[in-house]
Amino acid sequence: MSDFTMPSLGADMDQGTLLEWLVSPGDRVHKGDPVAVVDTSKAAIEVEVFEDGVVGELLVPPGTTVQVGTPLARIDATGSGMSTPAASPAAPAPSVAVPRPPRSSVRATPLARRLADELGVDIDRLGRPGGLPVRAEDVRAAAQRPPSDQPAVEQRPTEPPSAVATRHDSMRATIAARMSRANRDIPHYFLSSDVDLGPAMRWLREHNLPLPVAERVVPAALLLRASALAAAATPELNGFWVDDGFVPGDGVHLAVATSLRGGGLLAPVLHDADHLSVDALMAALRDLVTRARTGRLRAAELSDPTLTVTNLGDQGADSVHGVIYPPQVALVGFGRVADRPWAVEGLLGVRPSTTVTLAADHRATDGFTGSRFLALVDHHLQHPEDL
């Protein structure tokens, strides 16, 4: 019997609130299955189990805040002595499609949103007092009530402004603490390089031509792919500063800084980004950003980033000189893609270009390594067919 504990969903997480159990005692689970929803200071996250087994005792009730590492449940890895409930007859599929309500901004756990979609419940009508997230049991209860018994829109308890402010304040406090530590402890150095994106944009137009709109690749995917390949070739920038020494990452896991609706940041992770094709990276990026902004990320998707990339180009910034997220040792920034004067072989023309920046930890590397990284990003973007 082993413990399933409150995970650390980021280096700045000391505690979390268990919002909801997705399993019950006796349920058989497999490695990677989501078993609970945890509220951090940034978002509600589904957390997965890391072994096969049978769920034993649930030690922490929903609504409880505990420290990272606190046992939440017992998992019997062998399944001995535990009885797996017999499979219940499958519920008959509805013969008539149920209209799905539009996605709302009401706080809800990922499971609650899925259930609301499946059961045709308007999750907008299910706000909980105090701004607490709507849970799956709230959705199930609402689905069993006749429509006339459901709270009218005018009467529903929506998340009060004070709750929104509290969550926003909590996220800002977390960011403030982490960035203050970074500025205090990390001796940053900064480099930048202007990159001609003419070849990349031409390749992108040709690549997207036969693709449906939903599958087309945006420039950000090329920038991330170039960053991943450059990081793989300069491992000194891809890892962590721990106990006065550099520890290289076990892969290139890019954290993508993502702004949230209503303010704040999350950085979902593209694991092994250097092994993803441009199309696969684009699909993964689209999926991660969408779920980050709708509160449907899983714990593994916030874990173990080795390098952070931020792109403020779509906000109009020409360049961004970021602050490293400890214990990482570097951060890559991209500014907007714009037509600018560009000299080639003595002739002045106009090319689409962007400014690539690198913030790096001087304890781990020097400017020579940082310059090599930027040169590699440039090189890859001049040969997009090889990305």
C-alpha cells in the first residue's frame, strides 16, 4: 500500500486545496489516470496517479487545504485484498443529442465541465457561494432536478468580485514572490538578436496552403521548434540551478508562458519539444493553451519545465527581456513579427523579422554560450524546411 500525495505543481507551490475526488475506494486505476482535482493559487488542475493499483482509503475530504507531500489517499499497487467493484451496466446512450451549453467563465473543475457538457447542464447556473468551483456532484444534482427547480439566472450565486479578486491577488502574490527571488538570487545577463523571418514566413505560407484552417501552423510554432532544437544543442541552458550547481534537464521541456483571461500567467509544458514535428508541436500548443485558459490542465502538463519561452509579439511588443523562472537557468523571448528595413549583400530591402532575446543565469553560463544559442535559433529559422 502506498500513499498518493499532494503533488507540487510548480516550484512555487507549497500547498494546494483538494477540490474533488475523481475516484472512489475500490476503483482500479492505471498510471496516468486523473484521480483528483487540486486548486493551486493559479488554476484548478487534474492530478494523475503514478502507478497501477486499486484505490484504498481517501484520507482528505474535498475542500481541505494541505501541504505538498501530504498523503491524500492509499493506493494498493498489487490490488490484493481489495475488491474491484463489478462493472455496472452501461447506461443507455441518449437517442437524442443534447444541446451543449457554451463554455462559461464560472469556476468549475474539469470533470464538472465535462459532465455538464455530457448531461446538458447549464454550468452558468451552478455557481457556488464564496466563489468555490462547481464540482461534479453539483452538476449531477442539477441534472436530476426538473428545469423549473433549477436556480433562475437572476438568482444564481455567481463568483463574487471579492472571490475573483482574491484568486487574482493570490496569483499575483505567487508571481511576485517568485520573480523577487529570481531578481535577488539570479545574476541575469541579457542578449538579443534580430532575425530575418523571410524564409520561415514563405515556408509557412506554402506549408499551410493545403491544410484546413483548424490545422494551419502559426509562426509561434516555428519559433518554439527553433528554440527547442537550439536548446538541445546547448544543454548548458536547458536545466536547473540546484544546490550551487547546474543540473541538466532530462529532455527539452519548453514551458510556454500563457496569459489567462482576467489576468495572471500559467506556463504549460511541451515535453520533449525537440522531438515534435512542427505540425505535432502546433497541435500540442493549441491544445495546451486552450485548456490552460479554460482550467483543464493536468498536473503532468505543468511539471518539469527545463526552459521557458515567452512570446509577446501578438501584444505588439518589439522585444521582451524576461526574468528567469527558478530553478531554471534561462528564458527565451520573442517580440512581434514586423516588416523592417533589412540589408542583404549591400542592398536594402524590407523583410519580416523579429527580435529574439535570451535571459540567462550567469552562474550556469556565460555570454558565449548564450550567443551560440541565439545563433542556432537564427540558423534554424533560415532553414524552416529542416525544422
